[in-house]
Amino acid sequence: MRKHRRRADFAEVVTTLERLGGRRFAGLEAHPQEHRITTYWVGHPPKRVQELVGTRPHGIDIELVTTAAAYGEGAMRSAAVRVRRSLRATDLGVLRVSVSAAGTGLDIEVRDPASGPDLRTALAQIARLPLNAIHCVSREDRTPMA
């Protein structure tokens, strides 16, 4: 029962951060075993978020990272949807699209790593993002592609 309560507390804090963050919220990395959350922001987080962090809700440490995020979560989700719905992306071998937790762009798993820079350029056009926001990973080895 205690473990269930901890998970519920953790989920409540995550939901509150997302709600209070608004357009500046870029994403988060949850570390429940360490009772810690790392959040990423476009610019500085709102004052309400900073106040919440100071209270250590449910004993959870919250780290605010403001330098890494280039895009808000909403903008990245919209870009991911554009790629997922694109027939051209399917033809290019896109298997999976996710939003980078750090707000740096899209992580895109592809079938054929040989496509390289041309693939990234095409995906950037579909997503309507700059090339440096497209991070392609090969399905075979899951290593970043150039």
C-alpha cells in the first residue's frame, strides 16, 4: 500500500508540473527510485513552478534545467504528429517518433540508416523544424545517425 501511495504522489507532482508549466514546459525525466524529477524549460519556469520546487512536494526533489530546451512540449508534440501522419515519412522508413524529454527536438527511429543527412533534411521539412532538431536512430543498433 505504501508503494502505491508513493507512485500516486509522484504522479500528482508530475501532473502539477505539467499543468503549471504552460508553454514554457519542455519535458521531464522521472526518477521514481531516487525520488527525483528533472524538468526542462524554454527560458525560466513560471514563478508558481519555482515556488512548488521550493516546497519539495511529497519529499520529491525537482531539478529545473533551463538551458537545454529549445522547444516547448506542445510545439514538439505537434511536430511529432505531423511526422506520424505523413505518408512521405512512412515511405522514408520512419518506425517511431517521440519527443525528446529535454526539449531538444524529435527522436525518430528509422528502418534504413543509410539514408543519412538526406533523410534528416526530409524529416525536418515534414516536421517544420530546423535540421538540428531531428535526431534519427537506426532500429538495428539504436545508435544516433549523423
